[in-house]
Amino acid sequence: MIEHPDITHIRRTGYPKYNERTGLYGVDTLGNEVYTGDEILVLDDTYFLTDELVPQTEEVLKLFGATYHIAE
């Protein structure tokens, strides 16, 4: 039987393979790694990875003047 290499890796290790990402933009205020192309919320001199924020947090940041950007 032929099995996809990712499935074989999961069976052996219990974890999926993660593709290594390139283009590290930096680390946001909450300690999350941000890569080029990720959506961020910028407030003054700080930024937040939107994928790691709950909707209520995004709304509060927007109320304080944060704006959406793409990390470049």
C-alpha cells in the first residue's frame, strides 16, 4: 500500500509536518511570530497578529485607533 508521506510522518511522530515559513517580519506585542503577508493591526508603534486575536480584542483595538495592514 502506498501512503502519502505526510500521513506516514503523522503515524510515526503523532504530529503533522509544518512547512517552514520564510520572511519573518518580527514578533508582535503578544509574542507571536509575524511573517511577511500576515494581517496585523497596528496601534501607534505596536502591532498585533490578527489571527491570534479574538473578535472582541480586535474591536477594542479598532476603537483605540488601530488600523489593519499586511506585514511587508
